[in-house]
Amino acid sequence: MKRIGILTSGGDASGMNAAVRAIARSAMNAGLEAYGINYGYKGLVEGNIFKMESSQLDGIINRGGTILYSARFPEFAEEEVQLKGIEQLNKFGIDALVVIGGDGSYHGALKLTKHGFNSIGVPGTIDNDIPGTDFTIGFDTAVNVATEALDRINDTATSHQRVFVVEVMGRGAGDIALWSGIAAGADAIVVPERDYDVKAIADKLLKNRENGKDHGLIVLAEGVTSAAKFKEELDKHGDFDSRAITLGHIQRGGVPTAKDRVLASRFGDYAVRLLLEGKGGLAIGIRDNKLVATDIIDTLENHKHMTDVSLLDLNERLSF
Amino acid sequence: MKRIGILTSGGDASGMNAAVRAIARSAMNAGLEAYGINYGYKGLVEGNIFKMESSQLDGIINRGGTILYSARFPEFAEEEVQLKGIEQLNKFGIDALVVIGGDGSYHGALKLTKHGFNSIGVPGTIDNDIPGTDFTIGFDTAVNVATEALDRINDTATSHQRVFVVEVMGRGAGDIALWSGIAAGADAIVVPERDYDVKAIADKLLKNRENGKDHGLIVLAEGVTSAAKFKEELDKHGDFDSRAITLGHIQRGGVPTAKDRVLASRFGDYAVRLLLEGKGGLAIGIRDNKLVATDIIDTLENHKHMTDVSLLDLNERLSF
Amino acid sequence: MKRIGILTSGGDASGMNAAVRAIARSAMNAGLEAYGINYGYKGLVEGNIFKMESSQLDGIINRGGTILYSARFPEFAEEEVQLKGIEQLNKFGIDALVVIGGDGSYHGALKLTKHGFNSIGVPGTIDNDIPGTDFTIGFDTAVNVATEALDRINDTATSHQRVFVVEVMGRGAGDIALWSGIAAGADAIVVPERDYDVKAIADKLLKNRENGKDHGLIVLAEGVTSAAKFKEELDKHGDFDSRAITLGHIQRGGVPTAKDRVLASRFGDYAVRLLLEGKGGLAIGIRDNKLVATDIIDTLENHKHMTDVSLLDLNERLSF
Amino acid sequence: MKRIGILTSGGDASGMNAAVRAIARSAMNAGLEAYGINYGYKGLVEGNIFKMESSQLDGIINRGGTILYSARFPEFAEEEVQLKGIEQLNKFGIDALVVIGGDGSYHGALKLTKHGFNSIGVPGTIDNDIPGTDFTIGFDTAVNVATEALDRINDTATSHQRVFVVEVMGRGAGDIALWSGIAAGADAIVVPERDYDVKAIADKLLKNRENGKDHGLIVLAEGVTSAAKFKEELDKHGDFDSRAITLGHIQRGGVPTAKDRVLASRFGDYAVRLLLEGKGGLAIGIRDNKLVATDIIDTLENHKHMTDVSLLDLNERLSF
């Protein structure tokens, strides 16, 4: 093992740069060389690959986005293209690849592993929807950004006696909605993992009003429906002064939280140490507060991310 | 002069609470009593009025929204309703009213003044669109919130080589767009105060791409058109990987900046000192960095807010 | 079980209010009454106790400090005083007490439990130094505040080629130093859990300088020595343009992070559910990402908080 | 005019990078070349000078510190050394120099101007203590950082019934103390521009306590005395549970506020436009909300920064 390649892929998540730094520095510290691959799998196939220097990693730990860029590249689903990628890796003398990204990115790593090229996946996505880990890089930052936005919206809701329906990101998963909803003291949280009853939510808001609380906050995961449609449904069940908001892309970027930086640092270093032990074909994660590495093929083919829906019940007990 | 009434009206703006505190404390400090009026003109007409204690003002200077609440109340356009409001003020022995709010709120104060009730307007709106003042309470906070959001979006734009069209608030005025656009280093800023040329903007982005800058940021004032429509126009002039975003209500609330708190404190105190000098029927403002008070009737009927469009030219010189 | 008492004690930690809210709301949701006790054990003994209403809990989830106040009260070490406290609890008909606080606060709960009064401890301290839990309420916020401060200091260190020695809080534990140090990419982290070698640190900084990195950041836990003394030692081993900084109280307060709010919500609700199951005399915690409750007497008398010193080795591999 | 040199000098201030960008971009936009000079006057004399490219300026507008670095260089007080600096400027074909910095930096520019080299000063310092301008780059950011810290400290003061004496930066000027003190609702603000009466402050705190407000906040400018000494004096006049805090270097760095970015952009662009008009030997500023340029020799030799001490009286009226 002499050279490790690093790429980021899929939607950017805050903390990806901390992971890039950790992988490269941990590799250099062990006497290996680190090669950066720009623009994800696209750059891999095109040979957009360069030797990283330690000084390039100085000052990036707190930067949002990814210094290695990302790019859409559906062509990587084709075997022929995958083999071209391996050709490039061989050409640059790269012995193993660490991929930071979400679900789609993992599938690329899975394909390379199946072709015999040693690849490791590091979970980086704001959605927290990767199997094999309790938390992904970028999730904590996204939750904090969403929570801060909900705090602001609460100020207006309170001042104007309004009900806000706020759609947060998460693709098919309700994790961002659940965590930010609890953190903001939402009256209701709506996630794809459980059916919702719009009439029950409306009744709760009406009952709150009777009890003197004349404003409301509903946090909606994008995987369920749109804020605009949910508001329409809600308005059928009460005379609310309601507004629909989509938080959108502000949840992706920005300065990563301390937790995301530490998690990314631990993930990246762990990936390198596993490679140094001769291991590979793995998905990195944190489970029950411990670093774990599971077979990337088994993890992706046989497991699913499990959202902790008990948080929904918790919120029901706390918010009224 | 014994009792001063205070109300907030129109859209909430961060710093309104700092103004409420300043008016009430400055009044108390001069031996007057301060009366809070809940829910704006609605609460005024309904007599939702209470004597404020100093302790209620402790800890509110850094709170978003308004502790006096706000409410829509189009009925206040009718003379009969206005007179009912004056009746309530008389009933509570209130000698003068300070109204914190935007354009619409000022018109209420104007009407009361015309009916002979001493009223003073303190400019509180994120839009910065009030005549008679260079800056309004809440504008600086809104600009900073928008700028932080644009910073985040820039991270994603850079990572993914995308062009983002971001719509910010401001009603008919381009001030938030101009300030946040310059602060975020936007490639183009589009405001209602000047015609825009979508082809020229597209050409600039294409030229940037030739020069190696493959991402872009366009800040659009809501008074021009929607982000979605602008994106559609833009896409006709280039093969951009573009996205449309509406920042929305997050710009309204949240912890006010130091500048908004100081401005609100100065405005509120100044209003009380003018009342103590026997003056009234005034619009408070800051002009050329000095506190000013102008006749509220003349200000509203004969003047308009002037957005500093020279900032557009500045941005053209700095962003490429 | 009809009435639950709640008190906060010891140094304030962000998220305490979220825990107060969770305990009170979860109790109310189960048909119980919640009683707030002001000023910690002092207020308990003095009978400064009041019935909480749900509306008092609205809008506190994102507020720093504690709405129940805290107070020093060394007198509570005396048995006689403890029994007076129990007298007050009986007088108000309170069946069980939930105490939010750090080490000292837990010992009060332990004493009450030994006297037969059902008490539950919820870990709330920025120091993360409570046995029986991996994380305490307030730790994540303190780490983020410290990290943001270190980011700022890094800007100046880089601009001026300086070495900063920054002392962070943590009492006898190095957790805040470790987490914020890794998050800020510190060149060295010094904690009480491991001996340090100031010459080795100086040599690393000198070697960095040779490699072109002419600035440095050392994060020092307050439990080791003062920043001023450490700087003095450091300066003996190199010609650094060094500065000593003590971050101080800014680490205690402020808006809690989403993680602290969610953790506090889970802890508080869990305490109530255990009481409803007839349990008591417990210390609440999160271990391996799962809520746990351990015997409060055994936990405090036989266990110690274990700082994860492997993070020190991680930082060595990543920072150069 | 073909080439403009840019250097930053003195203590770093947030927004300096925005000014560097504005000067360089505005110059490039006018067909000039921009040359960066690293490490202030030291780099000038040593010829650490490089041609700037537009791409280097991308993404720096929101970065704290200065990408051109700063350095102490007392040797520049000597005429011989100044002439060496001019030699270097001539060697690189630089026609005019724009210096961003505080008082000391301005004196360097003054000297170069007296030797006949066209130099312009752009005010960049957190202290706001430059003659010829109402506001300097970095002041608004420092005030906001200090205010946020004071907000946090207020949480702890309230929770623990404590009095905090918080020392903020500002060198000889009280501007940061005044603005952050008003913004945080301080009970007293102590600045070098006006004598203070520690007994009167203590009496106010004691009276507040009688009125039910049992905590306090005193904001102290570093130009007066140290927090520790002030606390000692204060404690002689009352039984306060008081704490002394020095905020320190966190006030210097960090992401600049929108206001500082816009101000820096305007200043930098204005400096270039003046040079293009054939002007020079000037100090840039903003006065009464308008960009101004005054003779740098006259400004420095005959004028002083005037702190607005009327803000002290304002605070007295509002805080009790």
C-alpha cells in the first residue's frame, strides 16, 4: 500500500472537507501518499487526479462544501465506464480508494470493490440515510441550520399568531425533520416513516388555541409531500393563518458543527487505519457510539437505514 | 404628558423589542408611564392595553419578533375605526402614541395625527423602504441572515459548478438584495429600481466559465419577479446547471444584530425625548448618520424611499 | 405519584431549559403536576416552589441559562438541612424530584435518595464529567462555542504568524479541550488525563515552521494549568510570537445546539417515564447511543467519568 | 497609472479580505494590474510582492484575517527603511499603494506620501479609532462578536444572580464597549472618554437588586483598566457575587458581518477610483453616511477620532 485515492461524490455535506483532510493526513502520517480526485467519479474516469500536499489541507476543516468538488455522473452505472475508472487508478499507482458521499456514491464504491479494486465508503450526506451507521457527516450541521431557521420562524409565528408548515430536506428519510422538529419544539413533525393524520394535527392546533397558544409550527420532511400541498390540506380543517415554507439549499452548506468535524476526522482516520491493516471493501460507520466497518456489499444489499421513529412519540409527549 | 402608548404593527422585524424597551425605559426614566398595546391597531381599537413594568423589559433586547405582537387589521383604514382607537387611548389616559412598523403602520399613525392625536412613527421593517430614514430597524439583521444563507449556497454552488438564483425579501425595494448581494460577492443583483438584461447576465456567467469560474450566484429582489421565473429566463441563454431558491421567512426573525439593537435603542429614546419637548406628529429616522425627525404627514405624502442604486455599479466592478 | 419537583443546580449549561420543559411537559402529559423549585437546593430548603403551567414552558427550549435559576448552597452537605428540604417537598405534596446538574448536584440527589426520597439525576454540565453517561447536556454547545472561538483565533494566528495557547473549560476533565481541539485542527491538545511534554510540542511547532506553516494553536484544558503559565513554559523552547488566552464564561451560556436540545428532551422525558414505572434513585444517561438509568448511589460512589483519550492520538495523526 | 500595490498592516480585522478583493478587482476592471504585498511593510521592504489574479480573490469576501498577512515592523519608522520600500515599489513598477490598516499603518502611508509616493489609507481596525471616518472595517464584526459573548454571559449572570465585569477591546477608544454595551443592555459602560464613578455603579446595582433585578453586567473598555482591577474596586462597594472576564482575541477574527463586507467593498473601490482620477495622498472614510477622502497628512496630524459619548447617556436612560 503506497497511494490512497480520495473522492467526494453526490450532494455536498458540511464536514466533507474535514474527512478529506483526515484521510489525507492520516495517510501521510503513515508514510503513504494521498491523491485527490476532482469532480467525483467523473474526474476519476477522466483522470482529473493530483497528489495532495499537507499544506493544501491547512484551514479546510471548517469550510463547507468540498474542495474536491462533486459532479453528477450517471454514466458510472455502466461496467465499461467503471473499468475505465480502475484503469485511471492503476495508471496513477493508486492502491485503494476512499469515497465520501451518500447512497449513490456508495454504489460506485461497491462496483469498484466487485471489480476487485479496494474501496472504502465514508458516509457523507445531510440526509443521514446510509445503512451501517447511526450518523452521517453533515447531518448534525444540517439539523442545526434547520433548527436555527425554525427558531427564526417561531419568532414570526408567535408575533403574528400564525401556523407555519416548514419543509426540510432528507430525501426519503425523516431524520432531519425529527431532530430539528424536536429541537424547535414543533407542534407536529411529519415524516415518511409513519402515516400522518392531517385532521388530528389541525385538531391539536385548534386545542392549543383554546388553551391560549395561538401559533403553530409543523415540520415536514420533503419525502412526504410539499409544504404547499400540506398547507392546503391543513387549511381544510381549520381557519389557520398558515404559511408554507421550503427551507431548501441553505441546509447543505456552511461551517460544519464541531460534532461533524470530529466525526469526519474519526471516520477518515479509521478508513486509513483499516487499509493499513490490509482490509478493504468496507463501509465505515458509527454504531452505538463506536466506530464500525462492515462489508460494503452486504451493507448496501441487505440493510436499510432505520430512522428512530420513537422520537415522534417523544415529541407528542412534549409539545402542546 | 404622563402616559405614552407603544404598539408594533405590520411584519415583524428583529430589533422591534429593543425599540419597545427603549421607548418604555426612556419614558419611565423621565417619570412617565409606558403602556403596551398588544396586536397593533387591532389591539388598540379593542383596548388590549396594559401598563408596562421595567422588569418585563429585562432580557428582551436580543429577542426576535415583538413581545407586543402584531396583527393584520385593514379595518383601520376607516375613519370610524380610527376614532374608536383614539377613544381607547383617551380612556387609558394615554397622551401620545409611538408606533413601530413599516409603511402601513405609519399610515395609521398619520391618520391619528390628522385626527389630532399626537403620534410618532419609528421605522421598523426589514425592507428598508420607509421615507425619511436611511435605515430601518431589522434591515441589518435581515441582510446578515440573507448573507449567511448566500454563503452557504455559495459552498454548494462551488462544489457542484452550479448557478443559483436566490430570491430575497424587500417588497418593492431592492435594498436587501443589494446589500446581501454585494456581501456575498454575487455575480449579478437584480432589483426593481433598475431594468435588467437577462442575456447580459447569462453572457457574464458564460464568460466567467471561460475564465475558469464555473459557478454563479444571482441575487434577486422579490419585487422583480420570482426565482423560478428568472431561472427559466436565464436557462434560455445558456446551458447552466441552475437552481431557483426563495429564502423566505427566515429573513424576518432571529436574534437582532448589534447595529439593529443600537439603532432601535436610539430611535426609541429619541422619540420619547421629542415628546418630552412637546413635539409630535413626527417620523423618526437616521439620515447621514444623524437622528432626524420629520413631519409624518409631509414625509409620507411627499417623499419616497430612495434605494442607493450606485451599489449596483459597484457590484459590477467587483464581481467577475 | 401525583407531583414531580424539578430543580437545576450547579453551573448553568445550555439545554437545561430544554430539560426542564421536557420533564414538566412529559409529567403533565401523563396527568401529573410539575413543580418548579427556584435557586436549586437553596430554594428547595426555603420552599421557593411553584406549580408550573404549560404556557411557561413555551419558547424556552432555545434559551441558555436556566429559568429555575441556580445558586451555591454548601449548607446542603449537612444532614439537618437535607431533611429540611424533604420537609418542604412533603409540604408541597411532591412525590419525586428530578435534579438537573453536574457532580455536586448529583450528590444532593444522592443524599435525598439515601433519606428515602425518590430522586433522579439528569446530567447537565458543560464539562461532560459525570459518571454513567457518555454525554451531558451543555457539552455539545460548549464545544461548538469553543470551536467557533478557536476558528476566529486561527484567523488571527494565520494572519500574524503567531502561536496561540487557548485555555478552555472542563474542570478536571479534558473533554471540551479534546473535542474543540480536534474540531479546530489544533497542533496540540493538552488535557489532565495524560502527561504532556512541552518540549515535544515546541519541537512540533518549530518543525511545522520549517515546513512552511508558521502559526500554531494549542488547546489547553483548564484542569492542567493556566494558559499564561503554559505559554511561559512554551517560550523557553522556541522563539514563538505566542499569546495566552482564556476563553472563560462565554462557553457556558447561549443558544443550545440542536443536539443538546434533543438530548435534554430525551433525558427529561425518560426520567418521567421511569418515575411512572415506579422506579427511582437513578442517574439518567446515554451510553452507546442508548438511554440508560443506573443506580445513583452506585454510579456516584463506584464509577468515574472516562474521557476518550484515544482522541489525543487521533489528533496527533491529523495535525501537522 | 498601470499597477496598484495593496498591503494590510497592523492588527487583523474582519473585512480586510473584502477590501483587498475590492481594490484588486476594481483595479483589474479598470484595466490596471493589482500587486499583493505580503506581511505588510516588512514584505514591502523585502520585496515579497506578487501579481494578483482574479481567481485568487474568489471566495475570500467572507473570510476573517488577511490573505496578505500582517507583521510587526517597527523598523519602518526609519527613513532609510522607508526609502527601501519605495525602491521595491519602483522595481515592481507599482504606481500607487493602498494600505489597509489602523493608526500605525496609516503613518507608514503618510511617510511614503511625504517621500512623494502616492499612497492611500483604507481604515481597517476593530477599534474604530481612525480620524477621518465614522466607521472602520472590522468594527461592526467586533461589536457583534462582543455582543454575542455578552448575551451568553447574561444567561449565566441571570441564572446565578451574578455581576459580570467584561473587558472588551478598543485600545484607547471606547467605541466597542459603547456599542456592545448598549446592544447587550449593560447596566454600566466604562470608557476612557469619560471618568467613571465606581461607587455610583455599585449603588445602581444595589438599587436594581432592591427592585428585583439581582444580576448585573458592566462592559469595560480595555483603555480604562483591567477587568480584574475594576472588579476589585467594585467589590469594595457591595457584596456582589462578581466575576471578571476579558473577552480577548475572539473579537478580532471570524466571518465578517454584511456591513463590514459592504463597507470594505465601497472603501476599496473608492480608493481605486480616486487613483484613476489622478488623486492620491488620501485617507478614505465614511462620514455622515457618505464616502469621503481627506488629505492623509492633514487627517493624521490635525485630527482625532471622536467617540460618540452621547451613547453613554443613552445607556443610562435605558438600563435599570
